[in-house]
Amino acid sequence: MTAEERRAQDEEIRRDFPLIYNHPETAYLDNSATTQKPRSVIERERAYYEEENANPLRGLYALSVRATEEYEEARELVRSFINARSPEEIIFTRNATESLNLLGYAWCSAFLHAGDEILITVMEHHSNLIPWQQAAARTGAVLKYLEPDEEGRITEEAFLASLTEKTKLVSMTQLSNVLGVRNDIRRFAAIAHERGITFIADGAQSVPHVPVDVRDLDVDFLAFSGHKMLGPMGIGVLYGKKEILEKMPPFLFGGEMIEYVTREGATWAELPHKFEAGTVNAAGAIGLGEAVRYYQKIGWDVILEREEHLSEYLYRKLSAVPHLNLTGPRDGKAHHGIFTFTIDGVHPHDIAAILDADGVDIRAGHHCAQPLMKFLGTPSTVRASISFYNTEKEIDRLAASLSNVRAEMGYQD
């Protein structure tokens, strides 16, 4: 693609995103935290409240029936997006965090016992770490950590060495929110299943950036958030194999998740409603469905090409900044658009403040991954993360601002 063709493509895509298109003074590079929303998603959610708003699943009148149909259509769009077998395997939650907490309670209540082992990696987001700490404390199970190699990769040899006869569960991110590395979930799940071990994938960072086929990966569960994949905040997804979900108790109790209630007890609704207690976030689910439609409109071929190009471009620009120390792989593509780094002698929060003054939005801190920060030997880093709607021009602005950081802090380089 020529430079002129890429600029034309930049313009065409960015027109779909009101916040970044209407505010060219801002370079938004915090996409791992949340993505911007295309106009179609914003308008679809607004249209629900203006034209379709009713409590779905409960009313027999036309408006409620329509709300129910739109809500279930969103579920089908998500099912198709990740290639689940059935809409019953798609549970709407608030976010990936709630999805993983649901498993930390409901799966563990049904299947985890004292002395069993849970295996996670040291690179996990706190959302895929704390639920397992709590489950281990509650049940008497043992939580074990798998460490990456010097480039942040989990090797098959290390994975095999960490499994024992007591391992009952593996929960692992598919794409690290700090290092950007992509774990071989398909291979690790196959190894786990050969030993009768349940496998959970945290897809919060992967689902927005790479095609995810749950049947091909053969994971037992996959959790992800809508707001990281162009959708609204407050809507998330838990995919689970139907045969396992049916054996798990509900996570929350109340309206809609019941089949029948007496003074003495209750029976539960069928999947997926057993895990969707109370009034659901219909507008959020419908907005997420619209985000799926937008992905389909742009196409994975365009998304992957743009993000791979931008990842390599960002890697080259960061590598050229004096005194900048990049964590993770020594290959731009292997970062999958997520780059964390430090600058000699400057606190990450100061770097973020200087960049903010230059109109560049990045993240500074421990990125909800404090055990990984300790493993890396630093309390915090700066993170720049891209999406397909970003441009080379925004990356140039980031690099220029970073090159001036030490001078701003009084260093004479």
C-alpha cells in the first residue's frame, strides 16, 4: 500500500469515530484500556433508548417483545463472531472481570476441592488473578504461577513442567495487556484437555485485535469486554461450553434467572438466562452487536494489516528514542500493538504528564498486573497501545514527545 493510499484509508476509517475525528489535536494511544466507539455503535445504542426501550424477556406487549428480539439478535451476532456452537453458550455480563469472577465462584463451587491446583501465569491482569486467589482461599486449593521467558513468552516446555496430577484448572490470557505477547492458547488447551484439565482463556485483549474461534481453540471458557472492542462500557461476554455451564450453579440470584420459586426454594432457568440475573443491559448488548457488525464491515484483513503495520512502525519509532527501555519481544509484530517501556531517570507518571501536555494519551502505572511488574523488576511502566484507526502521524507525535521527556525533566543528554 502506498503512503497516499494509506492516508486515504486513514481518513475513511477515522471519519467513523467522532471523538478522534472531531479532536485531531489529541492522539489517543490508550486502546488497551478502552477503544473509541464508531458512530454506528453510538447511534444504535441511542436508537434503542429512543425507539425500543422496554424490559426484555418479561413483557408480552410489542415493545418488550421487540426489545427481547434485539437483545437475542445481539447474542447471535456475538456467537457468530467467536464461532460458538450455540447462543446458549453466550452469557452477557458487565465485562471480562465479571465473567472471570462468575467462573471463580460458579465453576469452583462445582468442581474445585481442597488440594487441587489452579495454574495461571504471572503476566495475568488482576481480573484473571484475584478471583483465583479468592477461590483457592475459599476451597483450600493451591494457586500456582507460570513465568515467561526473557521475551515474555510462555513456552510449551515451561507449561508442561508446571502441570501435575493435581492441576484441575488453567486460566491464561491469550494476549498480554503489558507485553503484547500472544500465548499459544490452542496448543495449551489441547495439552490441558489430554490431562482432563479445564482451560479458561482471558480474551479481553485478543478478541478486539485477532480473529478468535472458540471451537478451533477448543477452550472451555473465554471472557472478554465490549468496551475494548468498539462497544459500550458495561457489557461483557462469557463463552462457555454448554455441557459445563449446565453443571455449574448460578452466580447471582433473583429475577429472570429462575424457572419456578416457592417459599422453600427455587429452580433455575435454562441457559444462558441462568447466569443473567435481574434486568439485563439490553442497550449495551445491542451496542456490542453493532460493534460486531462494524468489525464485519471493515474486515479482519484490513484490521490485521493496519495493526501489524502500525505495530512495526511504533516499534521502530520507540527503538530510536534515546534512554527508552522497551519490555517484551524484540519484534514489533509480536507486540500486537501493545508496547510498555520506561525512560531512564523519569517516573512513568511524569512521562504521562509530559505527553498529555503534548496532546498524546497513553497509560502509566502497573496496568493491573503488579505481580508481572515485580517479575520485570519495575513498579510501573508507560504503555502505548494502538487500534486499527490509529495513524503513523499519531505515532510520530508520540515519538517526538518522548524524545523531549528527559530535557523537560532537566537532563542534559
